[in-house]
Amino acid sequence: MPNMTIRVPDDLKRSLDEHPEINWSEVARQSMREYLYRLEVAEEIASQSELSEEDAVKLSEDVKKDIAERYRGDE
């Protein structure tokens, strides 16, 4: 199995070190697998979508605007 090196902030490393009983390499592997799975699902959905990139950007902007309005109580 190939090795991979990642860099983490000092505060995160200190927190990880507080739990030596946990195999952090396995946690990272599982997290990467789950992330890749979600990415593959999203790519499959996107490949079947009839939205143009412009439509997707507009939809994203509208959703963000609605969320911001609800958060501020502008409803």
C-alpha cells in the first residue's frame, strides 16, 4: 500500500495526540472513501442533469440568497 503524507495544523495534531488509541490513518482512509463516494454520486447526478453551467450558478446564487435572508430574518 502506498504511503501518503498530510500536513495538519499544530492544534489539530495536539488534539489527535490526545487519543493515541485511535488509528488516525484508518480514520483518514475511511473519510477519503466516503468523500469519494459522495463525489461519484454527485458526478453521476450532474452527468444526467439538463442544467447548463450558467443555470447551476444562478440556482446556487438564489439558494445562497434565500438562506442568507432566512438567517437574517428577512423572510
